[in-house]
Amino acid sequence: MIQILILTLFFYFFPKEEAYLMFNWFFCDKASLLLNFLNLIILLVFFSMMISPRNYTLLIFLWLDMTLMFTSSSLMQMYVFFELSLIPIFLIIFSSGKQYERLKAGIYLFFFTLTSSLPLLISSLFLLNNLKYFNESSIQLNSKIFLLMFLAFMVKLPIFFVHMWLPKAHVEAPVYGSMVLASLMLKLGGLGLMKVMYFSYKFWMSINQIFVSLFMIGTIIAALYCLLQPDLKILIAVSSVSHMTFLFCGLSTFFNESWVGGLMMMICHGFLSPAMFYAANSYYVRVKTRSIYFSKAHFSCHMPTSIFVIYVINFCVPPSLNFFSEIFLSMSLISWSSVMIYPIYAYMIFSMFYSVYIFIFSSKHTGCVISQSPLVLMEYSVLMFLVYFSFFSSLIINKFMI
């Protein structure tokens, strides 16, 4: 563990030469350090789980790729590590999945991510050949270039309307595959969007009204879909889509509060989402189903405090980091347009409903109660570890934002 920590710090503090060149402006900033902190914490969680040596190797390779991507100093480096991350997650889904549909999930994953990443490669090569220095006057580029760059990160985040690959990948992936996919790989899209938006400020401000209006509707639809979803794993995946789409809308306003709130949401989601998948897997191991309806008797008997706290954090109860992130994002959207208060209100209400829906419905007693073993110490420790960081990582981010 000491060697891994030293390696992470090395990648962060390694000096970057020619910092003002166009393809070296992707400096290793505070956001990159915080995401690498998340990367390291999730790796520690995996060390406490029972995983085969082969899959441990894939997870270590994926962790190293995430570290290099978060600390990449150029757009081409980011693209290379961005694409390399597909290999281990595909192998994890394909080799460790328990259903025949895992092949379809892998195809969806590759189809959506590779077809959207090809325009990013073309745009990166175009910028590499036409621009050397990054300054305000050098980026009066064709708007199609920026749209192509945004597409890859929007699919990877993912936002609503281009999210179809995510529920399939989560359903077929083993628990550690879902955890690394939700906690780390989705953050590739978030960090990429933040960096590309930074140098396309003028272009994005000219079109953000269309995108914010469209994707706020998508945020509400995703939250509504969660209310109708009986599969616990798909529900968690679609709730991630709803949160990430709201994050995208907030970032599009370009207020300082939106960028701080976006970073907070990425960090909190990185701890909260794997905790939810881990809890869902604990139920699946005991009752052999992901359906909320069939597992409600088990929920009513073995609802530990840690899982209750996870549901509470998911609908933004203070002082969780999720609460502060949505406050910052909501403030930026309302400052951008007062009309946004109505879709934000609908989004928050529906988000609260589907979190409370899981807890209340699963606590409903039935005549036949399934007798199952309670959460073992290892499972409880992992959940409490993730819950702790979901609550108190706000102190760390507050320190970095000063």
C-alpha cells in the first residue's frame, strides 16, 4: 500500500514541462488530485474483498490507467488512457459475469464508447496539427470540432439519451466491476467534460441554453424511471445517470459554484454509488434475486444502519457531500435562469421519492419472512468505510477549494 501511495503522489507532483503549450495545458490540478484520492480509496476497498488473482490484476491495471488519465498533461494522453480503460472493464464483465447476456452488455459498452471516442480522436488530431499554443485567440474553431469532443465525454459520463450501455453493463458485471465502473470510470467523462468546457467557453455559452433545457428534462425522466424499476441494480444505475445529467447541466452554466458543486458530486458519487452496489449484492447473495418485490421480507429483517444511511445520503440529507453538491449546482442553475427552479424542484422531489421508495417498500412486512444471515463483519466494514467518506469528504474538498 505504501508503494501505491508513493506512486500516486509521484504522478501528481511530477513536473510538467512546457506548461503553456496547447497540448500540455491539461495541468494536474486540484480536481485531478481529489479524483486520484478517490481512486486510491476505492482500491483499498477492493483489497478487503474476495476477488480472484486474475481479476485483481485487471483491477490494478485499471487503477493504474485511471491514475495516469487523471494526471495526464495533454489531450492525446488523456485519449489514450481514456480508451485503455475499456479493456479491463470489458474483460471483467465478459469473464466474470454470470449470465449469457454479458456478451451483449460488452458489445453495448464497446459500441457506445468506441463510436463516440472516434470523433474525439479526430478532433484531437485536428487540434494537434493546427494549434501549438493555447490562448484566447487561438480557439476560434469550427463548432463541429467541439461538439465531437463533447460527445465522447457525454457518453462516458453518461448523460440521459446516451446512457443505454450503462444499465446493461452494471447488470452483467460482478459486484466489484459495478463498483469500479460507477466510482471511477464515470469520472473519466466528468473530468474530460470539465477540461474541454474550459477551453471552449465562448462556444459552449452560445449553445448551452439548448443543452441545459433538453438534459434537465432527461434528468427528471431518469428519476421517474427509477420509481418504476423493480430491479435494484438497474435502479442504482439509472439513478447514477440522473445525477450525472444534473451534474452536466450545472457545469454548463460556467459559474464558480457549479464547478465546485460538480466536483463535490463526482467525489460523493464515487463513494456512494459503489456502496449502493455493494449493498445490493449483499441482498442478492442471500435471496438470489435483485427484485425489490421478492426481497422485501429480507430487507425488513436485515436493514442495518449503514444501508439506511446510504439511502439517506442518496436523497441529499445534510451534512452529506451530496447535499452540498446539489445546493451548489442548483444555485448556479437558478442564477443562470430563474425558470430552472421548476425542473430542479421536480428532480429533487423524484430523487427523494425513489430513495424513500426503496426503503419504505422494502421495510413492508409480509406474512412469510425469509430467515437469512445478517451482514457479516467484512460487508459491514466496507459499507461503513464508504459511508464515512460520503459524509466527511466535504471537509477535504472544502480545504482544497480555499
